[in-house]
Amino acid sequence: MGGGAGAPRGRFAALGSEELRHLKQLLGPSNVLTPEEVEREDLLRYNQDWMGKWEGRSSAILKPATTQEVSAILKYANEKNLAVVPQGGNTGLVGGSVPVHDELVLSLLRMNQVEALDTLSGIVTVEAGCVLEQLDQYLAKHGFMVPLDLGAKGTCTIGGNAATNAGGLRYLRYGSLRGNVLGVEAVLADGQVVDSLSALRKDNTGYGLPQLFIGSEGTLGVITKLTILCPARPKAVNIAFFACSSFEHVQRTFSLARQKLGEVLSAVEFCDRSAIDFVLKREAGTGVRDPLEETYPFYVLIETSGSDGEHDSEKLHRFLEAAMSDGDAAVQDGVVAADETQARALWRLREGVSDAMTTAGYVYKYDVSLPLPRMYELVEETRQKLQEAGVEATAKAAGYGHLGDANLHLNVTSLTGRDDKVLELLEPWVFEWVSKANGSISAEHGIGQCKPHFLHLSKSESAVALMRTLKATMDPKGILNPYKALRLQRALTQAE
Ligand code: FAD
Ligand code: MLT
Ligand code: ZN
């Protein structure tokens, strides 16, 4: 489950009937769900994470519709010392979006409107609870797109994306949300609304305040609105899926793709055979199948996006020729999607890994940045460890991820369910391995309640101290998403 699990409850107040009455008055009774009034099943979607690994027992789910309501909730919660978990689509993979104990859940899902789009600059102003795919569909109508795409697009929210600084599939081309989010409106722990909602591409008037909230996992404020710089939607998108015989060949394929595809290259993803096998099993009967005749140890998915379909596909075919031509070819076999249905099926082979490995058993997930040449070493050493411990038949490791960003996802699925022996083999070993290799223990999913105990392996003591100072300044009572990202300050635990 990870090192943060099992944190003792902080010295926060418990929700009483008077407080509940006040919150119901504030939001309207139907926008406050409590365990006493609602079926457990209906509460589970707020209390339990997407993988079913972490589950809290929130004393109430609050569903505000406006920034003013968020502000009133937090002002009151701060006065009454009630802990609060901001929540978007609840698709986070580190347990950040669910309560650990009885924290109030503040769901942003009702705040889902696109407020404005400047069709000249592509700058969109949107409420935090807007689902990523819905925002993208809105933008598509105007010739733009969100500079972010990920497998959870149908459920995750743009506010949650910003709060986790989500990476995803378009990162290689469009970069981080830290670059694309121009402005943020956020509510601080005491209810103050910070209007930093600039719609300007350039603005050097003092500190970059929106950056404080991007990637802060709901610990410094609740994001209520954002302005985002959106690129023009490419007219032509091509997808190709290649097989490689070693990770060395995978790296050469990436290098060649950069040289030959240049400005049209928009994604370079990879999976090993084990990951693909999980997807093929999960997707049996859906039309998603292995597009190649033989099996190979590695696969690379390449996407190009541009404005001229013919030009881009010519480039892609020239790349393919180069990649398959020499004696020790980078690529062993490959297929280029002939139409959109085939393109979607090829993407599914990569995007479906997370779901396939989660439904196959209990999954231990590691999301790390590493120097590219060392990336797959970690998967191989993990397999060796599982083998030495004699659990390789039931604990299956797979490697996949965002090759273009040197972001490895190492998953180990225990087919027999949660297994503490497997966990003991993997942690802290994986995190220490990554730290020694000068990598990051969280490339894109964040820290949540899963990794606060390992933060020091990727952040210096002075950096963690400054994080603590910021947290204490912006949220002195520590009510915002306690137990997440940073360990709860000693003074706030009951044990003290
Ligand atoms: P939640 O899960 O609800 O919350 C995540 C964190 O943000 C929590 O700490 C929460 O407290 C905080 N938060 C949420 N909304 C707000 C707000 N408005 N203000 C302040 N804090 C807030 N992640 C990637 O980076 N790349 C991927 O490629 C990727 N692929 C995924 C694929 C699948 C199938 C799944 C299930 C998840 C994937 N994720 C990926 C993880 C997850 O989708 C992202 O972290 C996403 O950004 C979370 O958005 P959400 O709205 O679901 O946020
Ligand atoms: C992905 O790249 O598929 C996501 O980050 C989700 C995951 O790793 O589970
Ligand atoms: Zn990812």
C-alpha cells in the first residue's frame, strides 16, 4: 500500500450535528451526502480510490457549485478545525483524492463549466471540475485541443490534472501543465479567494503564484478556475506501432524518430510484452488484438500530428524504412494505422495497460523518471528479485510508459490479491534504486498518501523544509488534505 498508509488521525475536530446543519444550509441538503443518509455504495466512489487500494470514511461529501460556496466551506472548516480533501474525478493513483480518516470530501464535479475561449489566442477559462475529455471536445469544435491527454480522460477533471501536474501522452510535444496553465483561481484554507487568473501569455509581475497550486495535490488550496493556453488541433494524426528485439533497439527507435520525424512527432510510448499480454487478455473480444504476427519483447507506439496528412505519412514511411533497413535494424516489424478505428485499437494497447493490470489482481505501481539508458534495468532487476523470492508465478512485473519523457511505469500485479511479502520485496527497494540512479520517485502521479515517507529520496532536506514552510504559511491548521504529499506535522497528530 505504501509508506503513508496507516497515518494516525490528526487533531482535527469531528463533524457534529450543528456543523452538518450549517453545511446543509450553505449548499442545500441535496449537496451534502452523509453516511447516515446515503447507501455505502453511493459513498464509495468518493471514499475509495480508482484501484480500490485506499478507503476512508468521510463524515460528509460536499458538492459546491460556485467559488463562493467553496470559500464559505473552507472558511467554516478552518474555524471549526475540520479536515478537507479536495476531489475531482478521483482517478489519482497515489491515494491523494480520498480521505484517510473522516475528512470532509470537497467534490468539484458540479463546477464544470467552460467560461470563455479566446479563439485568437486559444486561451480557455474553465472551472476546475470540468472533465478533461469534455473540455477537449468543446475545444475541438473551435479548432483547439487541451495540451494534455491521458487514459483517464473520460473521468478526470482539469482541476485534478493541474493539482497533480499530470503528464500523460502529449507531454513530449506540448510539455508540462506548469507551462500551459497561465492562471489559477484558488481558495486558501481560510476561505480567501486568490484571483491569479491571468489570461496573458506573458506576465512577469512578481511571483508565479499559479505554480504554487500546480502539482500541490490539494494541500495548499482548492483550485476553482484555470486559464490554459491551448494549441491548434492538428489536422492530421498518424499512429504507428513497432516491435523491437531489445531495450537498446527501443532507444534507437526513439532517437531515429526524433531525427526523422522532427516537428511532427507528438508521442513516443513503450510497452514490454508482459504489459501487452495483460491488455490482450483484458480486451479479448473487443476487437483489440495483437497487430503483429510474431511476439516481441518490446513495442513502441509513435504518433505524429501535423497540418498536412500526406506530408506526415510520407515522413512516417521514410522513418520506417530507415528503422527497418540496416543489418541490425532498430525495428523488427511494425504497422501503421490505416484508419481511425485501427488507430484507436493501437492506442488501446498502450492506454489499456493500467486498467488491465489493475483488474488482473492487486497492483503495486511505481511511476519513476530515470536516465533513459537505465530505465528498463529496473524492470529486469524487479523480475529477478521476484524470481529469487519464488513468487514470480503469481507476482507479474511489467514495464511501460512515456518513453519520450524517460518516464517508466513499473507495475507488479499480484494475481492472488494483496500480498505483503511482495510489498516487502518492492519497498523501499524500488525507491532507493531510483534515488541511487538519480531518478525521481514520482514522475507524474504525485506523492499522495502513498509516498510521503519516501519524499526525501527525491527531494533535498532544504527543499522539503521549504515545502513545509509554505504549507504552514498557507494552511496553518493543516486542514487541507492532511497526510498527503508531506507527512503530517508532529504538532498536529493526536499522539503528541
Ligand atoms: P483526483 O484523483 O480527484 O485528485 C488528485 C489529487 O488532486 C488529489 O490530491 C486531490 O486532492 C487533488 N485535487 C483534485 N482536484 C483539485 C482541485 N480542484 N483543487 C485542488 N486539489 C485538487 N496521470 C498522469 O500524470 N499521466 C497519465 O498518463 C495518467 N494516466 C492515467 C490513466 C488511468 C487509467 C488512470 C485511472 C489514471 C491516470 N493518471 C495519469 C492519474 C490521474 O488520472 C491523474 O492524476 C489526474 O490528473 C487526476 O485527476 P482527477 O480529477 O481524477 O483528480
Ligand atoms: C499511464 O501512463 O498509463 C498512466 O500513467 C497510468 C498508469 O501508469 O497506471
Ligand atoms: Zn503515465
